[in-house]
Amino acid sequence: MPSGTSSLTLESARRKFERASRRATIEELLATLTGQPATLLPFDEVRRLLQARQQIDRGPRMIPLDQIVGSVGRYQDFTRAFLPRAGSSQQRWMQIDAAVDQMASLPPIEVYKVGDVYFVKDGNHRVSVARANGFREIEAYVTELPLPEGTTITPDMDLNDLIQQAEYREFLRQTHLDKARPDADVRLTEPGRYPLLKEHIDVHRYYLGIERQAEVPYEEAVASWYDNVYMPIIRKIRELGIMREFPERTEADLYLWITQHREMLKEQLGLEAPPQPEVAVATFADTHSDLPVQKAVKSLRRTISMILGAGPEGVRRAQVVALPTEEGAASAIDSADHPLEPEAEETENTAIQLPTDWGWMDVAE
């Protein structure tokens, strides 16, 4: 402890540490409930993901404490708010707090600056004590690592965000979609999904080659996939306004989910081919909304449907409807109340209809 430290100062430091430790436990509990990051970012992993290699000495300066989001070696010893966890040293923490209480001079910390955030190289306990005492800035020796073009990192990002950013950058490097279609934005919110998106391009290129009886250049296949496969589904998503049902997701997320949903409908309804994209788009929101109230309603609807004999998606192949036409209205038959005649089930070219929030739509024609 600093020379001349009184027992009163030591007791104050001990109480501050214990209070900070309790707050760390609460922060981690809240993070579990809300999904917000509660851990510091590991510098080496962030540096690898962002491909930040060059280093520039920026010298000493005052930096905002709330923009320090990671550490070089002690990222497991403190929470995201730099509250002390089990790996931190209580004695070291109390020594620094006592020095601060006595207005003693402390050396600047050392940090790496990456984008808009900082990572502590030396001085983790000093940062923790400074934040516990309500400071907003701290003096630091700064070494900056410039980011590659098109790469960002902000204080609210976690490791998953950085992984997704790195995966998207690699997807664009492989496909050059940003060059073929500069306005394209196919960002995903789930890590590990870009290989599936690239597989869709590869499959489209294969069938395009069969259709043309010639090998299709990869760049041309990418543009064709975007124009003729991806965008038709996206336009239907926009037309029906279903993004409002998935506020935390992107259009590219829904594209992948809806393509999977089409295959599920094909299996559940026993169809020879997946249903038309517009049917899959319409029925997807009806069964998979991210909104809490909609989730509860749709869960109840699925439960009732399964009791009545529907599949897991709440869609029944026997829901065959003859829609009203210009020649006159026909009757609708719902198998829940009126079983179909055997011959009607086997009628060739029967139009299978699905009920959605936007009306009845053909599955197969």
C-alpha cells in the first residue's frame, strides 16, 4: 500500500472493491438475460479477425474510458464495464484505489487503438479503479492499428459481430458481389452462414450451365443468382412487409430461412417440387415471427393445428380450396371438418392452397 495509507482509506478501498465485485455479478446475470456482451474482447482474436497488422505510435493522450472494450491478456479478469471478476487481484485493486484517494500520481496506461475502441496492454486494474471512481477519461500511451477498408469496430460490438464482419468480407472477396452489384447488401446476423449463401450461387451456376449447354463464368453466375434468385424473394419480402416481424434480422437472413422453409413445405406436403417462392414467403412469417406476441399466438396456432392433424408448420396438404372465379364462386373444403373424397385426393394437377395472413395462395399449379 502507498506509504501513509490510513486504515480508513484501506477500508474505503475494500468496500469499493466488494461493491464493484457484486456489480460484476449483476452485470453478468443481466447479460445472460438480455444477450448483451458482458466480457471484454480478446485483442489477439480481434486483431486476427480484422486483419489489422500495421502499428502507429500515437504517443500519450487522454482517452474515453467507455471506449475501452478489451484487453491483451486479462480479458477474462474483468467484465465489459471493467468490474473486477475472480481473476483480478483484490490487493492490487485496493492499492490503486488508495493511491487515487490520496491524489497520488499514477503512470499512464498502455493501449492499442483499433477503429473507435481501445484494448489495454498494461493497466487493467487502473482502468477498473478509474471507472469505479466515476472518471470519464484516463491518460494512455496509444498505439493505433489502422483497419482495412470497409471494416469497423464500435464499443457496442461483440466477438460474434466481428466474426460476421470477417465472414462477410471473405464472402465478398470470393464472389465479388460488391463489384457486380454495388448496391447489394447480403449481410447475415448468424455466424457460419455465408458458405451456405455461396453454395446457392454454385448450385445456380451449375443449372445455368446445363440450361446454356456451356460453362458460365463465375462472376456472371453471381450476378444472375442475385438478379433472378435472391432479389425475387427479397422483393416479395418487401411487398408483404414481413421484415417488421423480424426486427433484429436482415433480408439476407430471411432469404436463407425462406429457402429452407420451401424445402420443409415440400417434404410436409408431399410435393414433387418446392412451392412457389411467394407462397413460402407468405407462410414463413405466419409461422416464424420474432415478435414476442406473434410468437405466442403462432405457438398456440401450431399446437392446435398439430392436434387437428397438421404438420409441425401448421400447414395441411388436405386444405384444398377452389377460389372464386369470374364464372362464379366455388366451395372451400377444409379437411379438419370435411374429409375429402378419396378420388379428390388423387386428382391430377390439383391446386394446393395455403391459408396465410395475406390470403390464399397456390402451392403448386
